[in-house]
Amino acid sequence: MRPRPKILLWAAIAAYAVGFGALSILQYRAYNTGRFDLGNMAQAVWATAHGHPLEVTNLQGDQVSRLGSHVDPILVAFAPIWWIWPSAAMLVATQAVAIALGALPVFWLARKHLGSEQAALGFALAYLLYPAVQWLTLNEFHPVALACPLLLFAFWYLDEDRLGAFALFALLAALTKEEIPLVIAGMGVWYAISRRQWRIGGAIAALGFCLTAISVRVVLPHFNEGATSSFYARYGTLGHSPGGILETLFTDPGKVLSTAFDGEGFHYLLDLFVPLLLLVVASPVVLVAALPELGLNLLSATDTQSSIHHHYTAGLIPPLIVATVLGAARLTRSRPGLRMPLATTLVAVMVAANYLLGAVPVWRGLPGGQTYRAYAAHVATHDRITDRALRMIPDGAVVSATNSLGSKLSGRRRFLSFPYIRDAQWVAADETQPGYADRWDPPATAEALARLRRNPIWRLVFSDDGVLVFRRTTRSR
């Protein structure tokens, strides 16, 4: 007797949550996460749990609100969990579970539109095998990653015309990052066109746009002391503000297109669309919801945004997956016998794509398999030495540390990025992973550590395998 599709679905969800949760925690234990970005999130959650909502230490050493960088207040929800499990490992484990649960609405949606639980299981498995989903799970922890499952649930309830449940999940998704409401606005456009629900769809679109506008024009400047976001610099060639970018879009569209569809952008699109068998083109209206995030990523000068290895796909994945399901339903409407073969083919192609592009470390041992970050979850002797060094630093002490040590040390009121020291009583550095402020810079790190060694107010209290710990002996003048 064959297992029921629902049992297999829950088994796959559990396997994904456990497997990728374990990989995420091992990456954390192997110091392959850092202050940027896991440490920032851990400090915001720690501060919230200790009565200082979303407070973090910025790069210059000032105490500021997390909302000055990104509007992701959903971090507040993690504070009660921190009381039970006070570790950044909790964040990455929770992220893995949440993303795994995104397979549920994919299954429900596919079962509804394809009329087959077996085919629906195939689409849910394809979601879990999708390389972009797996890399999103393993890219440290970012609140926006939670938008992926939340938007999938929102899509399902909107497709069911259950507007109350849709509003709940859409609102939660909107709390994960400032541009996510634009995805919700696109969902409103899809609903308006596909259901001829012009008023409701238009209202959803308008509210989504307004939420992003409020975040960008009011919330971010308020918590950033009136300054514009530093992230606009990523679009400097097109304009230094949303208005400037829009102006370039209309006055010089050729420049916008050449920026978006260069070699790197084209490769990014292939990585996103080919594993989905290009089924999305059969349901193009859904892709309206993907356009804002896709545009932001393709037009950015920051390479990580046009890569499936990072969290910038969080708002893209849900509309792409939904468009794949609805596209398959449209293509097989007159030939229902093709639904199961199509689902099987999709899973097979997704396994092949995962072999070439995915995050599962087992591929590293096979010819042509993915090797990027294949050993990121390997906890080595050096990591255990680092653990021993960091245990010397009291929990409440002000500390300055290089980036790779940040996710382990940032669960405290004040945490500074080396070489910023200010009122730090301890300094921790890993010479094998030389982080200088928020970037990788071996010469600058070595020079700063050399100065610290010569400084009489600092005493080196630990040195082993390139891991250094200094303690302040007297106050600087």
C-alpha cells in the first residue's frame, strides 16, 4: 500500500526543517555566520527581550533602532522565544522550520488547481528542492526570509477568497521588510484581473504601495535621524532616491534595461526560471507580484542581490512558485492526463537543478555537483578553539570583535565591530577570517591588531590558532 500524499508531504516538510535547521546551526557553530547579518538580528532580538525594543549598536558604536536600516519589526516576535532559547541558533532554526512550512500552501494550491493530490505533492516537493529556497534558508537569518512562507499562505487564502486570513498573513509578511508590501500590491493586481474583483484588488494594491511608501518616506528617515537610506547608493548609476530611479526609468529606459539585463542579470534569471520549467510564462499575471523585487535586484550594483545564494529572493519565490502551479494548471486544463507526468518531470528537473545549483552539501562529492559553501557546516578544531576563547568574555561586557565572531557575541546591549573600540572592555579577533568593520580586509585588520598589541592599555589574554582576545587594563584617556 502506497503512503498517502499528505503523509509524504509532512515527512518531506519535517525532513527539510530538521535537515536545513541542523545545517544552519552547524554553520553558526562553524563561525560561517557573522555580525553582518545574523549578529545584527540577534542583538535586536536580545535588546527587545531585555526591554530595549529593536535597539542595536551601529557600525560607529552608537545605540540606534534597527528600524533605521530596515523596517522589519517582526523581529519583536522572537523576543519571547529568546527567553527560552537565548541563542542566535534559535533564529536560524526557526527560519528553517518556517520556510519548510511554505510547502503546505503550495500543496493546497496545486491540489485545488490540478485536481490531484499526487501532482500536488510533486509541486510541494519541487518547492522544497528549489535551489533558491534552500539558499534562502541557509543565508544566515533575515526577517525577510519569513516573507516567503507568509506570502505563500497569503496567496492561498486570497485564491480562496478568504480575505480575513489573507489580510493576516499579508500583514505579517509586510512586517518583514519595507519592500514586501509591493509584492502584496502585485497580488492585488493579480486578484483584480484574474477574478474581476477590481475594488478589492485595487484596494489591496493601493494599501501595499502605501505601506512601502510610509516605510521608505516616514519610518526609515525617522529612525535614521532624517537621513536617507544608505542602500540607495546601490542604485547610484540610476538615481540616488526612489524618485530619481523612476525618473531615469522614463527618461533613459535604455540605461535601465542595459543595467538589468547584463551577463550577471541574465544568469540570475536563468537560475530562477529554468528549474521551474518556465511554467511561469503560462500565468504571466501572477508575475506582476514578482516585478518589484526582481527590479530591485537586477538594477542593484551589489552583486549579492542578483544571486540565488542570498536572501534577496524572499519576495520573488512565492509569486514564481504560484505562477508555476497556475501555469501548469492552465497548460493541462484540456489534458488532465498530463498533470502527473508534468509534476514528475518538474521534480526530476528540480533534482538536477539542485545538483548543479542547490545547497545540499552531499553534491560536493559528485562530479559537477555544487561546491559553493559545501563545507560551511563543518565544525573544525579552529572553531572549538574559538569557542574556548569567547567563553572568557563576560556576557554583559562591551566587546568589539571581527565580523565572523559577531553572531556569537552580539547577544548583549553593546557590541562593536572591530576596529571600532570606543568603550569596549574586550576585543576578540580571528586573524584567519580578517573582518574590518563590515568588510573583508586582511591588511587593514592586521594593521589594526598590530596597533592594539602595542597599546599598553590592552593586554593579550588569549592567543591560539589565530584567535586573539584582548582585555582592557585601564581606561583610555
